[in-house]
Amino acid sequence: TGCNNVTLTWPNGTPTTTVAESVTPAGILVAAWRFENAAGRFIGFSPEFPAVSDLQAVTRLDAVFLCVNAAGSMSRPALVAAPAPAASVAPAPAPATIAPPPAIASAAPIVLEGRGQFASQSITLPRPASVVTFTHNGTSNFIVKSFVGGKEDLLVNTIGRYQGSRPLVANQPVTIDIRADGAWTLRIEPIATGGSPAFSGNGDAVSRFFDPPSSGAWEISHDGQRNFIVWARCAGGDTLVQNQIGATAASRVVSFRLGPCFWDVRGDGNWSLTPR
């Protein structure tokens, strides 16, 4: 199975069933997911249960995840700069390949650097699901917040030097607010695909997208002294896997929502997430 991030070109208000019917061969589409920034969650469409799906219609240039259980293709309207005259012939559909595992086209990263307090202009993310990596070489507070519409999220809140990554998931422009006493950098790029469920690292980190495994036991470790928070963030919803202070050496059963998924880890030491 796999999911692809696809930009739709149908007119505003097109029923999602029309999108589903464009995927061939019939029956390979498992689900379609679109992130709703205002609600802070994904909404989805299931071909098996269309009447109770909450993604009932799409708009032009929507970015959605199409999840399939076999290789296939999708025919969508060609993207044109302006509407064609009423008497003209509509352009022929342009094929779009859909093949598991997911493959998202690369997008140029966004890099900013500065010193001290700073508020960015509105930033359009490279992809709706992106990751931002920060560095800071100061000795006092380093606090970073993101603002999307009326929603505010605390990304980083630490003292002194910092290097780590945090997720940024939004379909709207983002403003970054930084409080710092030293030089800092930030780099925003799409969350990469092709990851595996097992994940290890140091400090704050975001994994690649991966296809979620079946529910099962996981070994979880952390040798830091502060908060250790682990989220499995999936198209079907988020699961809080671990939330405690200090060192950890434990195991627990983890149940993932419908994928694709990525890990969102916050810690101050070395850590690992390993399926048993």
C-alpha cells in the first residue's frame, strides 16, 4: 500500500466521487485525505463508505493524499492559466501516475537566518506537510512560534544552544516568530517519503513518511533529563505514544491510524523507537 500527494485540477465543488472514479484500475483507491488547517486535522473520503465520508467535495489546486493498494493511474483535467472560451473544446485529460510506495516531487527548501528577535513575512510552505530545522547559538531563551490564520503553535521553547526539527503542517501561509539572543537559522523543506517505522536520533526530530505497521509492541528509550514526547502523526489522526520527563527504558503496544505517518519526537537526549 502507499499514498501520494497529488494536486487536483477539478473545478471548485467537484464531488470527491468524481476524483475517485478517475483512478484506474477500479478498486485500488483506499482513501483520499486533505488537511484542514482551520480544524487542525485531516478529513477523508472512503470509496467504500462515501455517504459518511467528511471529504465530500474538492476545490481547484487542492493538495490531497491518494492512498492506493496497487499501482495505477489517474486522469485529471489539464491545468490551464485561464478558463477557455465557452465555445472551445475542453483540453484532454492529463494522466497522473499513482504508484505505491508514495513518491512526492521535490520542492525547493526555504532558508532564513538572522540574529535576535524576528518575525517573518508570510511563508508558503514547500508542501502542506513540511519540516523546519532550527539552529541557535545564543545563551538565553530561544522561543519559536508559528501562526497560521488565527492558530498559534509553540515549536521550540528552550534556553541556550539548539539544533532540532519540528513539523509544520498547513495549507495556508505561515508566519514564524522568533525570540533569541544569538544567531539562528531555519530551513523549511517537505517531509521526505520512503521512511521506515523504526526511528532513532537525538533531541527534537521528525521522521520521513512511512507506511504504518500493524499494532504491536515497541521498545522505547530516552537518556535525556527533560520532556520526552513522542507522537505518531498519521493521515487518519495522531497518537500520543510517550509523554514523560527524564530517562526512559520501556515498552508499549502502539496502534497507528491510517497512513501515511511520520514520527514527531521531542527530547533532550538520545532516543530510539524500535518495533519488537
